[in-house]
Amino acid sequence: MIDVPFFSQFLKVSNFYTLIAIVLLGAAIMCLKMLKDKKVSFSKRMIIALVIGLVLGIGIDVVSSKNGIYIDHARGEISAWFGLIGTGFLKLVQLLAIPVVFLSIIKVVVDVQGDRIRSLTGRTFITLLSTTAISAIVGILVVKLFNLNATSFAGDLTEQKTEFINNIASQSFPEFFLNLIPNNIMSVMGNNGSIVSVVIIAAMFASAIRFLKVKKPTEVAPFVTFLDSLRVTVNSVLTNVIKLMPYGVVALVSNTIISNGIQSVVSMLGFIAALYTGVIIMLLVYVVILSFMGVNPVIFYKKAFNTLLFAFSSRSSVGTLPYTLQTLEKDMGVSGETSNFVATLGTTIGMNGCAGVFPAMLGTLVAAAAGATMDFSFFVLVVVVVTVGSIGIAGVPGTATVAATVTLNGLGYGSAISSIGAVFGIDPIVDMGRTMLNVCGSMVSAIVVDKWEGTFDKEQFNSPSRHTQMNE
């Protein structure tokens, strides 16, 4: 190890382990670049990137985890370099989240004819919240299925996490929703954690535009044209960013494993297995829902694969939103109005993973440890609290902590969340599955609502994918 500030603090390459890891990441990226040059399909390159990321992350941690230099120095340095690629790519996508949400909501509200906006809003809320209620039931079931005990997950929370949870826990239900109402348009537009506020602002602007298109059409026309041009430009930028996705995925997945360590995964294997079982069950529930709606679930999952893989890797529903919208509209035959409206609201309302399965699991665990009677009325209360509390939870990393805190407050056990601190130690591992479920749920909801509205293009859904293959 080179114990010189230039290498250990500035360059972040002070030992052999870090150097080898960087070389391996570079080799992985070069391999993916070669596959692109050989015109290998985007879907196949995404699968390969996921596999390489898993192998790279597990391999580095297994080989090096018993070495003191790796634990004390190399792990942090490797995480920094892998984060440069992975988190850097994710930031580029998140960069577009606010303009995509803002422009999407405006387009929907302005373009939807007559009173259809009312039916679209009502059906969207019903569908999103219904799937959340189902996911809450699944969360309760997996806790019972795996016979989980809260005492097994005792652990200390970091000071920052404790402060964050206490701030949420100190808010009443009205105060929590009051904070979603924006009071500074500039600060809201500069914060990906304020998606609900962005939706509110966009809806206000869109309502004004609808009014002015009737009363003052000449004056408002240039502004509407500008917004349309801006939306087209943002989509073009998004397409160029998405072409980099395989490189981002390999770095994101491997970094998640390296930064947390295999040992942390092993120690919490019961909880991780339970949560991912819940995810799988919900994916099967979606099969039933789609089949009931007359939509082929095999085609759905085939076309949704790339989007779900990115959601899994990025751990950000909002960051995945631009790609979600493209997949729904270009591949799945969902109308532009429905896809923009449902998928956008789906990043803040009814997130089946972060605000459904996960908080229901924690609520059941903590309540059981506190001696609550596990009867039918209690389980109904959990489902109701989780479903109502899922409204307004922004789809960014860390969202599940807010949802869990709100749920425990609603059940009367907010002060007990610190007793299961070990769960939050493996949060990045379970967050991958939660986020994938969030996005999948919003996509299924978009199809359900579009079928309900009578605007779903089944012929386009069944046709070969028209989504760009990113091979250019």
C-alpha cells in the first residue's frame, strides 16, 4: 500500500486491490463496447452487463474480504471509482427526471379532451393504490411464511439515518402532506426528492394553459410550442444517455455488492429471501392481472425487461421514469396521455416495493415484537396504513425508509424502528428488488388504465419491439 495523500486521498488508488478492480472494470467496459460494435442487441448486452457486474462484485469481495488493506482502504477506493461510472451514469438519467415529469404532466393535462382528465385521474389512483394494497398483503404473508422475528434484525442505525427517521417520525399525517405543497418553484425544480411538488406545479401550469387556449389562444400558443419543442429535445438527450446503460449497469451492480460486502448479505439472508419472495409473488400477481385484462404477460415481461433491469440496477424509480415512458409508449401500445400520467404518478403513489411490500413487512415485524395481537383486524389496519401512506412517497433511493417510518407511525410503533436497524444496513441489496417492483407495478397499472380508458393499442403491443435497440 502507498500511504501518500496524493494516492490515498486524491487519486484513490493506493493499493494493489484497487488497481486490479479498476483494470477489471475497464476490461468489462471494453468487452461491452466490443459487443456493441458487433451489433449485439441491446437486450443481450444488458443481460451480459448484469452477469458481469454480479461476477465482478462477488469475485472481488470474496477474494479480498479477509484482507485488512481491502477492508480498511481498498473497498472505499473501489467504490469511489466504480461510482464514477455507475453513479455518474445514474446522475445523467436523474438529470432528466424533473423536466420529464414536468413536461409529461403538462402534456397530458393539456392534450386530454373534455372531462377525460377526471376519469383518467380516478382510474389511475384506484389502480395504483389497489396494487399497493395487494403488495401490502404479500408483505404480511412473506413475514409469516419465513417466520421472521424482529429480534434477529437488531442493530444500530447510523447517526445520519437516525436523524432522518426522527425527522419523519416527528411529523403528523397532515404535516407530512403539507410539506408536499411547494412554496418555492426553483428549489422544487432543483430537487429530485420533490417529485410530488413538481407534479402539483405542472398541473397548475397545465390547467392555466387549458384555460388560456380558450380565452387567449394567440398569446399562449408560443408557450405551448416551446414546451413541445423542449419535450422533444429532452427525449433526444434521454435516448443518447440510455445508449450508455450497459456500462452503467455493470458498475452499479458490482459496486452495490462491493460497498456492502457479501458478509452483510449472508447475515441478513432470511430477510432478503423473504423480500425477494414477495417481489416474485407480486410479479406473478401481475401475470394474473394482465391475463385478466386480455394482455399477454409473456410479451409484457419481454418488452419490459430492459426497463426493469435498469430499475434493478439504478435503485431509482424516478431515474428510471424517462425509460419507462419510452417503453410504454413505443413498445407496449399505451397511449401517450395514459403512459405519461400513470407512470409519472407511479413514481410517487403506489410504489409496490418501497411503499408496499417493504413497509408492510417491517410493520408486521415490529408490531409482533411489541406484543400486538396478530389478528385479522390488525392485518387490515396494516394494509390500510401502508396504502394511504404510499401517497406522496418520492421514488428516489432512500424512499423505503420514509414509507416504513410513516407506516410504523400509523400503527403506533414509530419509536421502535431503531430496533431493527440491521435491516437498513442491507438496504441497497433489497432496494434493487423493491425498485424493480415499483417500476413493474406502474407499467402494469398504465396498461390496466389504458385498457379501462379504451385507448390501448393491442396490435402495437403484440407487434415486434419498435423501441430503439441502441446499437448505433
